[in-house]
Amino acid sequence: MHDLSPRVVEVASAHLPPCEPSAGVRKKLSPIRAPCNALREVRVRSSPSLVPPSVRAGFAGFGLGFVPVLLLLAACGDAVAKAKPASVETLSAFAEPANNAARDTSIARVEAPTTEGPPTPAMPVGAGAGAGVEWPLRLGRFFESIARLEAGQAQGDVRIVQFGDSHTAADIETAATRRTLQDRFGDGGRGFVAIGKPFSGYRQEGVRSGMSSQWSAERGVFAKGKFKGDGLYGLAGISVEAKHYAARAWTDIHARTSRAELAYLEQPHGGSFDVFIDNACVGRIATRGVRASSAFRAFEMSEGGAHQIGIRASGDGEVRMFGVSLERSQHGIVLDALGINGARAATCLQWNEAHWSEQLTHRAPALVVLAYGTNESADPRTTPQVYEQRLVDLLGRMARAVPAASCLLLGPPDRATTNDGRSWTTSPKLLEIIASQRRVAEAAGCSFYDQFAAMGGVGTVARWAEEDPPRASKDRVHFARDSYAQLGTTFAASLITAYLAWRHDAGMKVQR
């Protein structure tokens, strides 16, 4: 038998005594009812070497072996977080069965709650004819999760993770999508965000983060045409690290939160760090391990009011932090906006696959959204064949990590170019990128959503930039806040419309 149990190695700090909150502090943080060394924790370990050969062989066609992840929950005290799903269904690809609407008959027989939710958002005036979700039945497993949520049968949140470029990183469009879906189906929490600032201008709705100068961003670099880095950057592909004593990083939380789960790297020569909630020290975490692996530790907090979660390096080794997941005590929709300025689909392929698989598997999304294409449309050297192969490779990684998740390719919005600085036209390369994404989505069993068509098609961004006030920036690439919000709301409305149609076809009560 393989030993999958995590081995915990605590390292005493030479600079600071282990943080031990007083009884008064523990009383103030009422949901945490145990000393620091017995706080509720969630840890994840995995290694390809632990996977039986028969399992690896089943995924040989995808390239690297599938890496299962063991989740161990060690509870303490009597504070109980909401139940989380124990595992995800193991399937070999994203593609849905032909009759996916009737796959889960237990859901099909359940009537929706009698209390009606908010009305389905209407499409904004002027939305393109292609604004709907293409191949919506391929979202069947995602829709099943929502149906369980509406029926009160959910065992956990319905999580959506969206990987993308600066449009996603800004978390304006995704914030509108998040709010619309949460208003309709319930608010499960803010989701995954950075702790500290992994890049200049990092911002996310409902939080504000910062860090001292001893911390530095770590996500690898390109040098002489080659990528250099270890690829161990967490779920979002961005991390911060420090080894100096008293280096501080924090996240101010304004969104309603009752549970915060820190994600970090365990590694040989790893250091330790203290955790602070609302300036009260609640524990010390050691990150030294026999090998590099993902690790997670969760802390409870009262849901009312704002909070701050902070960390302070102890100076006894390198600490690498990936971020923090913010959740609520109730089940609902959670949408993670995992964007990086300047990113392309190929960016994800630079990350260590086994490590990223650990992270994504632990997150257990019901839907994975890929929102790339804008930056690729500015690169005339990338042929459609090369671009499509990169998308296929990325979707293969996702399928190996979370085979039970639905997938959707979110096409890029309009982008205009100019030769003389006066006349702006939609980039021909952008249309090529959208066509490639649609072909790959169809072949891979994913859904597709055409943002370009939804916002009005050819010439839209050039017109928006000339309006008063302008709805697009001068670069004809990015948009005003209201325009992003319109795009996000329209996307959410299309998802809801597709879900209601799925419910109707499955014979379930439909509420609008």
C-alpha cells in the first residue's frame, strides 16, 4: 500500500517564539476555539510516484500522469465549517454524454424551492445576435451542480474558476458576472485572491492587499526566448515570497467571509510564518517539507464586519504564498478571477503541471473558463495551428486535473488597430483567434461564448472609444468600468438563460 498521509515537520524559529494567542484573543475570535497548534487545518500532498501504474496508464494519452490528491481535514474545537465535497467524479474528458440533461435523475425529480429568485437579467440593448452560449448542453455537469444548490441538496459551493488576461485580472467584468450569479443562486463567498501584491496594480473586488518591501513576486521570467522558473506558482500562476524576518503581507477583506484558507508551498529549506486575523496572532505555520508540495490551512472567523488576514515571515527560511480562499458559511456560487496582465493561453503551459493539478483539484471547480485571445491577437507570428495546439494542450491539462468539471472558452472582446493613428479597425488577427477558439471548443467538448458578437461585432470598440463619455480606452483594447460591467452581466445572463433551458428540457420547474 502507498502511504498518502501527510508528514508534518514543525520548525522552531530562531527569531520569534511560536505565536500563542491569549485566552482573551481566543474568546474574541469565537469561531476558533483551540490553541494555535491545534487549529483546524487542511493539507494537501500528492506525488506522481504514489499513483498506481494502472491509473497512470489510463491517462497516458494526455501526456503526464494524472495526479490524485488526498485531502485531510484535521478539526479542532467545536467550530464546524460548511461541508465540502469529498471528491470529484472521475471521467476521462470534458465531453458530456449525449443525453446529459437526464444524467442525474435524482435532481430531475426535485422541484425547485417555492421562493422565486431574482428575475433573469435582460440582455443589454444592442447585444449581438451571437450573444448566447454555444453548445450549452456541454455545461450539463455545471448545471447539475446549480440544480442541487437550488434544491437544497448541495454538499458544497458551486465554484467557477476563470483564467485569463488583463480583462480578467481587473475583476470588473468578472465581478459583474459574480454578483449576477450570486444574486440568483446564492453567495458562497468572495473566492480565491492573492495575499500581498503579486504584480503592480493588482486589484480584486471586495479585498485590498499589500505587503512590505521584503516580499517579491515570483512567477518566472522570460530570458533569451526561454522561460526560467520552477513553475510552482499556485492556482493563479502568481505568488509572493520572502525569507527576511518580519516581512509582512496582508489582505483587507470587505466581502462577507467566515472562513479563510491560506495556500502556500511546502519545500525543503522552507521557513515558517505567523498568521494574524484582525491584528491578533492566531498561529504559526511551518513550510519545511521533504519535497515541494501544495499545502493549505484554514481559519474560521465571524462573518459580520470587515477583517484583515496577515502573515509575518519568521526569518528561518523561504516562505512562498499563493493566496487565500474566502468563503461563507452558506453554500452558493463562488467565482475566482485568476487573471494576469499580458497573459496568453500558453502562459499556463509554463507552470509545473503536477503542481497546478494539485491546486486545481483542491479547488474542485464545477466550471473552468478560459478567457484568453486579446494578447495573442497582437502577435502576427503565432499561426492558427500553433495557437490551437496550445489551447488543446491547456485543455488537456485541465481535463487531467478536474475531469468532472465543465469547460467554456470565453472569446475575446473587440480590439482595434491602426496604421496611421487616426483610423481604427477591428484586428483581423482577432477574428482568426475567435475562429480558432470556436473550433477547439467544438472538438474538445466545451461550450463557447462569443464576447465579440455580444458587444456588437466589427468596429464596436472603435466606436466606443469615440463616444462621450468614452466606453473604451484610448488603446482600443480595454474598456470603461461600465462597459466591463455590461459585458459581465450579459455573460451571466446568457449562462442563466442556458441553465433555465436545460432545466426545462430535463422536466424541472423553471423559475424566471
